[in-house]
Amino acid sequence: MSTLVLDVNQEQEKVLEGLLRYMNISFQKVTSTEDFWDTLSPATKKSIEQGLADVDAGRYSSAKSVIDKLMSE
């Protein structure tokens, strides 16, 4: 089973619900006003903030360079 999170307007919501029903796909509609960031632990927030700081400072490798390196080993 997979979980998809979609942020849609009311019109899109109606269309998606109709499509899912037509396709006989079970779904659960959950409305939440809780911000994703507020659900994270302090350690996770700190890790994300450090990663963003690394990117801002140019300390990162592109996905392509990592894959190229793995393929050459």
C-alpha cells in the first residue's frame, strides 16, 4: 500500500474523488491544518537545517556525479 499526499483545491478534489471512485480505488480523505514542520523532532529539524546550510554554502554533490562514481567502481 502507498500513501499519497495531495494539496488540491476544491474543484481538483471533486475530480480526483470521482476518478478514484470510477477506478474503484479506495482512498481516505484527511484534512489537516497541522504544519508538517511542526511534526518533526528537534533532531530531524536540525539535520534538515544543516543540509540546507550545506547546499547554500555549495557543499553538495549532484545526483549525476554520485551515480557516475558508483558506476565506475
